[in-house]
Amino acid sequence: MCGIIGYVGKRNCAKLLVDALKTLEYRGYDSSGVAFFHDGIIETVKAAGRIANLEAKMAERQVETHCGIGHTRWATHGGPTDENAHPHSSEHISLLHNGIIENYQELKDFLTKEGYTFLSQTDTETAVHLMDYHYKKTGDFLEAVIAALKEIRGTYAFGIICKDEPGKIICVRQENPLLIGLGDGENFMGSDIPAFIKYTKQYLVMEPGEIAILEADKVTVVDIDKNPIEKKPLTVTWDYEAAEKGGYPHFMIKEIHETPAVLRATMNPRIREGKVCFDEAELPDRLLKEARGITILACGSAMHAGMVTKYVIEKLCRVPVTVEVASEFRSREPLLTKDDLTIIISQSGETLDTLAALKMAKACGSTILSVVNVVGSSIARESDYVVYTWTGPEIAVATTKAYSAQIAIGYMIAARMAYVRGLMDEAAFVAFTETLLKLPEQVAALTNREEEFKSLAKNYCDDEDLFFLGRGIDYAASQEGSLKLKEISYIHSEAYAAGELKHGTISLITDEVPVIGLVTQSKLVEKMVSNLKEVNARNAKILAVCRESAVPLLSFANDIVSLPDAPDEIMPSLSVIPLQLLSYHIAVLRGCDVDKPRNLAKSVTVE
């Protein structure tokens, strides 16, 4: 989950390490630290809290160093303290770690008997002492790392330095993502591209089980038996500026405003002669035509995008679709066959539960199609077919533009599937494609209404509880709206299927609990209006987010957000924009740290 940076080269990297950690703040953390070579020893500086605390400590020191490692940590084993922050050190070895060491207690007991003293509450400290133990036995840095790896059980990405070998970093990956940035006379390691994009666009993706030895003038990759591995460099397709705020106060609001451009980047390359068309290597028509059933696996917002996709595929294609929380899918015995298509949705392509669910589906013989943003990510590499969303970097923890791109891909898959299965004729296919091409302009019109939603936020920013209601595809959209609100404003928010209102939920409706009702589905307007009138009868404050034609029926609502009339299937792409902007401005008014909400991380790579 946390941020990793490592550098070896000609630059004085004391400031570089801290600056790189700042670019990784979106991954979530509660402490940070760096370790570097200086005057023949490894020095470590760590601080709980924000990176500014680490920066202040480093500002007190004027050091010249050309090799070091840095880390931002989310607390798992032990609280957010200076002692528990990474990197951790032993007599000869210092390291940082993303992941969890499952057999740490067993290792700790052994190492304690061997005379090692533990200064932290972390599982990670067992790894550094274990490597130090083997280094004392072998006198060889790489051999010591390999010997320790054979005894460690769990998930990890390690960055390791040895005081006797300045100018060298050993990197190890098992499950948790790790990249190698390739420079000119310098090399980097990072948990994500923004860590080193300012310095190089060339990088390697480390696979599970691989070990990389970084030196200023070379990178050597081997397996655990020290057999050499040839790696093909990849090139980042976006610039450093794309990972900057560009004048916006927060990344989240910047990324909401980038949604129209992202939708064009996602859709336009896949539209030819007025019709949705995927490349054969990306998504063959055969796969869409022959699929007996579809299972969508995802977590969080990606799962909500999957729910929208389910509604559209089932309506247009008459193919049964199941949407599963990836972590729950892992916990049972799935009923999938080679005739089923499994769609994996993940922004980062590294979500641990989703990756594990993918592997289970693959073991059942199901064909895997992934919808991801990050080229070369673990999920992309494990999949049979990949549709990239091309959203560029998304830095804010709360996803916005990536969610919209995932829904757009869902629309395109559904339309192409309906066409190749003979359920949509060419005229209807062209018409649906034209509807998709209008989306960027319609979304831009909604983002341009930001002041309207900012004003509305004042009416709800002091509430501590809030409900969302929706029917059909609006229920899927309301779940995403609820998630956005709770994760960045900390308002307790729940989404309910409006038809379930009288099956218990209505007991919670009072004049102190506002309700946001989505009324965008043309065939369900009257039913939703009835549901909201029941809410109104209990004096709850109502914000209706509705299609324009439904406005006259909602005069009793306290506030109304009117959306342009569009086909029912497309409405979630429109309704999500005011919900995102409303959540953002409520969070700002409440003084929340919008881009870095408490306890959350952008990429969830631990269980």
C-alpha cells in the first residue's frame, strides 16, 4: 500500500528521496523515513506523521549521499511511531518493506534466541535481522538476502542496502508491486511511476520472485537461484506535469475536471467508422460472441463500475452477469468454466484481493479480460486480454476520472457484444456509439456547473449521517456516490435500493438524516418519486439528482440537480459528476484532507 523510493547514482539524493516520497503521498501513510550512506555508515532518519516532519529533520542535516532508500508506511503491526517507521536497520543491513510477513513471530522467537534485540512492534524488523543473521554467516550481501527469502512467508516488496556495499540496492518483489527506473548513470526503484518520472521514463516491471541488484551504471535481475533474467524496458506515456496539481487546490478536483479529456482518450481510439471496435489482440469479437456468462470481479469503486456494466450488458446482450466483491470471491469455491468470461476491473492493476480472485478464476478455466489503467501491472500481465483505460496518473485516493473511464469501457463492451451477437443492428449500433461520443461534452457541461454544486455543499456539510436511494442502475450509481462522500468527508453514508425502503430502512429516516435520491431511469421515475415522497412525509431533507424531464414531479424536494435527458444506460456517467463535486466541496468545507483521507490508500496491496 505504501510508497517506496530508492536511488543510486551521481546526484546528492538526500533531498531527492524526500521529494520522491511526496509524490507518493497519495498511496496513503502515517509515517515516513529514509536511510542512506554517509561517512562510511548507514544513517536513518524517521518521523511519524506527515512527510513534512521528516523533511524538517532532514533540513537540519547537510549530508552528501549518492545512494539511499525511502518509505512511507501505513501502520499494520504497531502504531504510527518513529520507532515503527521504515527503514529498519540491523548491524549490517537496512531495509524497507511493503507487505506482511506472516511467520514473523516464529522468526522473531528464533532471532531473539540468537541475541537480536527488537526496537519496534513491526513484522518487518524480523526481516532485517534475519538478513543480517545470514550476512554474518555468509559475508555475501546477495546470498544473505536469498537465504532469508527462503525462510520468510508472506507478501513483500523489499528495498535493501548493506553498510559494506555502498552504491548498491537489492530489490525483491513477491506480490507487492515494485518498479525499476532506468536512468543515465543512475537507477531508481519505486512502488509507482511518480516516484521517478521526474528523472526517467524508462522502467522495468519486476515480477513476483525476481531480485534486482541496482548500481549506478547497471541493473542486474536474477531469480532466487541467481539465474539471470532478461527484462524488456517499458516507456511511460505521460509527463511529470501530469502528476502535478496544475493550479488546482487538490488532485481530486483536478481529476474530476480531467474526466471529459479522459473519456475521449478512452473511447476515441476504439471507434471506427462510427462504431465501437476493439483490436483483435485487445478484445476479440469471438470472446464476446461465445461467452455463456460473465463474472465481474473488483473492489470498491471498480466494483461499482462493474455493477453499472452488469445492468448494461444484461439489458443489451441478454447475457447473465454476476458482480462479485473480489475479497469475498476468494473465500469460496467459484462455479466458473471455460465457457465463462471473467472481467477484472482495477485502476492500479495491483489490487491484491482482485489479483488473487483473478488467479482463482483462471484456475477454473475461465477466460480473463482485465480493464486496468496501468500498463504492465500485475493484473494486466496475468490476464488473457487487456483493455486499458488510458486515464493517465490518478493521484487522489478517491477515484473519479478512472471510475468514469471504467464505466465507458463497460458501455463499449456491452454495445460491441450486442452487435456481434445479433441483438443490435448496425443502425442501432451507430446510434449508440454516437451517444457515447456525446458523453465528454455532456460531462464537461456538468463540471462547468461546479459553483452550483459548491453552493449545495453548504446545505449538507454539517450533517453526520446521510442516505442515498436509487432503483435499477441508479442503485449502482448511488453506491458510488455514497462511497465518495464517506471516504473523503467522513460523513456516515449508506446507499439503499429504494424498493427496500419499507423493509427496514425507513425506520432510520428522520428530519436529521438527509436523503439524496437518484431519479434518472425513465421507466422508474414514478416509483422513485413515490419513495421520495415517503421520505418527505418524515421531514427528511431531500436532494434529488434527476433527469430534466423528472424535475416537475420533484417540486417537494429541498434541492434539485437537473441532468440532461439521455438514454437510461448512460445516466450513471452523468449523475456521478455532481455527486463527486458535491462530496469534494462538502469535504473541503469540513476541513478534511481530500487527497489523503484517513486510513485509506490508493492501491490496496495488503489483505
